[in-house]
Amino acid sequence: MLHWRKILFLGLLAGLCVLSCDEDENRVIPYVTVSFTIDLSIVNDLTVTGNSVLFRGAGFGGVIVYCEYPGSYYAFDAACTHEVSQSCILKNEGLLGTCPCCGSQFILTGSAYPSSGPATHPLQPYHVSVAGNKLHIYN
């Protein structure tokens, strides 16, 4: 009977450890609540494959939304993960985001790891949900 109590205790302890772990412990960009909606009938640049649009005033350094193809979108904080400053905001050029301060470049799909430059961390991603003609960007 004592053996089962030890197993139960260790299982509960492991569960608490998992629940208390911060999923963003590797976060480089400071946490900012993000929640906004984009109407694609107004921001129709995001209905074209390969386009990206910067939304200033959202996230830490703005939010870049990239259209992989209509119906598939990525969103990332526009702050460079090397400089981590609200003054080093990526310039988005379609598939690429380039930091004007350090020259790091990021591909705006998938995990957005840097493709060149001194940055070693990927861009801070945000969730994108698609409902009809609207995108909801959130964390």
C-alpha cells in the first residue's frame, strides 16, 4: 500500500511541475497581450499570396501578418529578437522581415527563425484564426 502512495505522490508532483512550467520561458520579446481582428475586405493586400502587412500599435513592436496563400496566415511580433527594442522594427518585404538595426533577416513562415544576421532567436509568434473574411490575431 505504501508503494502506491509513493507512485501517486510522484505522479502528482510531476503533474504540478508540468502545469507550473511557463510555456514562454524562452521568450525574448516582452509579453504584451495581443487580440485584434483584420477584415480582409479592407486589408485586401493579405488576400494575395506572398504579401505581408505590418500592424503598428499591436504587440511589443507591431505585428506582421504574412499570407502564405489565402486561408493560411502567419503572425509575428515585428520586434527584432537580437535588438529587442521598440525602435528596431522589422521592415516587411513579402516573405522576409529585415531588421534595420542589425541586418538580421527572418522568413515569415513556420517558426520564423533568422535566416541571416546576428539574431539567434525566432520571431515571437501569435495565433491566427480565420473565420470567413476575417482574421483574428491573438496570443
